[in-house]
Amino acid sequence: MQEIARLKDISPPFVEDRGFVKTRLMYQIALFKYFNKENNFDFFEASEDIPVSLRDIYVPLRLDKKDVGTINTSEDVEDIEGNEVAYFLREHQLLALSGLAGSGKSTLSKYLASSLSEQATNNEHFLMGRKLVLPIVLRELDFSAITSLNDLFLQWTKLFRETISYHFEKDFLDYYIENNWAIIIFDGLDELEQETSQKLTEWIIEYSSSLLVKDELQKTHIIITARPTGFSAIEKQLNQSSFKKLYIQPFNQTNRNF
């Protein structure tokens, strides 16, 4: 696993609008509380009815540019290499993550939202910066009422502020996206109808082209997640875009002992 340089400054590298600073801090506090104080996984301590936090159970995923194919033995799993998502976010602005059911795609989305929103400084901040995370779970949206990516953002904003019990407006999200200090995650593309997933991919690719920058650190990232079958319908679209497709690798002993 390759090492990446830690950031010296994890704060937004631009002069923030005072009104948005307060909103950002409150949004991140609400995000962190939601993913750590509510029991989103229905896991409890064995002897007590105490919810287990996301940080307590999360095991970092390994990603690679190559699909490992068929795994025949336990030795094959131990030989697999890969890097964590922070490494690839330094290299690429747009990522498409492919993984089987249960491989950790949705958990990664929640973990990024939680860890980058934590007020106490943590390792992820020094790897990725204290960026604003938009964890968009696609299956929760009503696509019959969505005719554009702007509609999607508006619907998600309304839904998510109810979820985390904090009111914010879309212009707040736009501010950090346009200032290259956000991570937008479209989770579960494979859970949509094929026609819908293809149309959404078209919107995302067109939208992402306006966000592309050469700066290694100050950039808004877009992450798409899906099962391998979900990518088959949009493979041609992705190949003609700036998205880098990565494969979630199986866990080995190193992961389990993390």
C-alpha cells in the first residue's frame, strides 16, 4: 500500500463567506452525529443495548485499478494489493467504484461523510481535507419527479435536511462545490432502472466536466458506486468520460486486524 503526503492545512483554502461558515460547521456536526449516534446498522454491544458507532466497526477498503477476477484460495486474497480511497482522490477527481453486494460501498459513503465532518481532527482530515460531503443514496429519491440533476439536488436537499435534522439550502451546497471543496457521492447506481441510470450518468458526466481542475487538493470530487452489473449498462459512457473506474478488493488478514 502506497503512502500519501499528509496535508499541513485541512481547512478550506479560500476565504469563506461568513454566513456559509456557520452553516458548514452546523451541517458537519449534524452529519457526524447522525452517522455516529444513531444506530444505522442495527448493531449493538453483545451485553448491552448500546448502538455501535460507525467508527467502531469500519474497516478501510482497498481499491485497485484492476479487477482481481476469480479468487480461488485464501492465499490469493492475501496477495492482493490496493490503496485506500484517499490515495485515489489525490490522483483523480472523478471515481467510479465497483463492488459486489456487501463489499462496503455504502459504508464507505457513510464513513467519508462521518470522518470528514468530525470536529475533532482525525487522520482522514490530513489525507483529504475537511471537505463538505454530500452522501446521496439514489434509491431514496423519487426519479419520477426528477428531470435534471438540479432537480435531484433539490429533492435530496429537502430529504436529507429532514434526515439529519438540520436546515440548509441548496445554495450552501453550490457554494462549496463551486469553490472546489466538496465530495459528492452518488451511491447505488445499480439500484435504479437501466434507463434512469443511463440518463443520470449522462447528467453527472456533463456536470462533472464543468468542475474539472488540475489542482491536486482543491477540487470537488464526484464518486459513483455500483455493483459490477450496474456498470455494464453505462460502461461506454464512463469510458468516454474522465471517471476512473476502481474495484473494491476482498478483505484479507491485514484488513481484519486493522
